[in-house]
Amino acid sequence: MPHVIRRSFLLLSLLAATAVSAQTYPTRPVRIIVPFSPGGSVDMVARLVGKKLGDALGQPFIIDNRPGASGNIGADLVARSAPDGYTLLVTGPGVLVANSHLYKKLPFDPAKDFAPVIRLVNQPNILIVHPSVQASNVKAFIALAKSRPGKVSVGSAGIGTGQDIAAQQFALMTGADILNVPYKGGAPALTDLLGGQIDAMFETAPTAMPYIKQGKVKALAITSAKRSSLLPDLPTVSEAGVSGYESVTWIGMLAPAATPKAIVDQLNAEIQKVLAGEVGKQLTELSLDPIGGTPRDYSDAIRSDAVVYAKIIKAANIQPQ
């Protein structure tokens, strides 16, 4: 009997500690790890949401960029962090669903080492090219790539990122032999595109938009199923000649596995409010689609995309590093 009482006491103590933790969370600054360079769409979304979340909860949510290894460095840092809600991860699907097929060994388990909090947004990419590229539409770009096999360079934020998957899917569906050039984030890739060091990239819509409007790059098509209201004259890739093509990725927030459910639920509820307010409007104006939903919804989306990414990576014959 004493043993049963002791176990019950320990269980009640643990539940009480969890409840108190959730009620007082956060009592100090929270760090949001972005596993890519500053300036990309993941970084942009993390900063918008983090700022408003900090205002609502009374503690700063500090963005900490940890680029490298296609997001693995930053993700591993979060996976090894204390599951107390004070270290979070904001990332895209590459880290969670692609990298397990792209690396022979990961320092973390994407399926077991994280607790999904919320899917923040969905985002399309835009196929943009340097002004010197002799192609003003998708068909011309495909013809150019086929006439120069392995020479037309397409940058991305890293192997297995949404940008890279969009390019791989494009190459598979068109037969265009493009040269994939992975970077440690979308921002350095875009810098090289603007400087003419690479020819093209599938850049996230919010990041590409200002440069399109300034005429610094040429936009050929958007990867979503429908046109963007911000660029109504820009065709979808499918409309432009690659029938059935669609590539839309998400950005979401996760915590280390074993983070108390009360804290995960609290973060989810507060972010739902953030997405429903002014930040949601700002994201929409950036051609992003605020999603929200429950942690389970986000978990389901991760599992679904894992199947899709695996098929594309296998078809592209990308060998794990």
C-alpha cells in the first residue's frame, strides 16, 4: 500500500508541476530557432509571429538563426534542448520530411524528437530568373534548359527544402536537365541570383515579390494551383505549360519532444489568435496563407508530405549524403 501511495503522490506532484509550469509560462525569454539564414520566408514568418507572441505573453521571443546542413544543425539544437517551452523551432518541410531521405544518418529523429505545435502558413514559390536569361515564359525556360543540358543553374535554400523540391518536381515533369545549386538558406541564393551568379530559382512568394516589382528579376510563373491576387497576370506553372504541376510548402512551429502538452496547447492557442489578427493580414499581403489548426492537424500534414517528398526524391534519384 505505501508503494501505491508513493506512486500516486509522485504522479500528482508531476501533474501539479506541469499545471503550474503552464500557468506561469513563460517567465523568461523564449528562443525560436530558425535553421536557415536571415532574410528568407521562414525567418520572416518567425519574426512576425514571434514579435506578436512575445507581446501577448509578456516575454520576448528571440529569433536565433542557425543555418547549415539543410536545416539539420538548427533542428538538432532544438531536439537536444530541454522540453520546457523555452526553445522552439520554426521550419519548413525539408527538415522534417525530406532530410531523412537525403542524409544517410541524421543527428535527430524527425518523427520522434519534436512535438508539433502549429502549422503557421502555406506558401507557394515563384519561378524567377535573372534578367539576362533568355526566357520570358516557362516554355522558353524549358527549351533553354533542354538546349543546354546541365548548364542552366537553379538555386535553392538547400537540398530537400521546399524550393529544391519544387525545382526537382519541375525537372521531372518537364525533362529539363537543370543544374541544382543548394545554399545554406534562401537569402544567399537570392543574392547570387540578383548578381547573375546563378540563372534561376523557385523563390518563396513574399521574398521574391519586391524584386519582381523592382524589375531586378523576371517572374515566369507561380507554383500554386491558383494565381496570386497580388500578381494576377502571373500564370501558374500548370497554366504555363506544365499541366498538373503544383508545389506549395508550409512553415510550422515545433517544440522538443516531451514538452508538456499544456505548454504546447497554450502556444497553439496564442498563435491562433496571432494568425487571426493583424499578423494574419500581413502574411496574406505577402502572398502567404495563414493556416493554424491543432497540433494534430500539423502532425497529419507532416506525415502526408513525407509520402509526397519521398516519391519525388526517389524519382529524381537523389542519393543520400
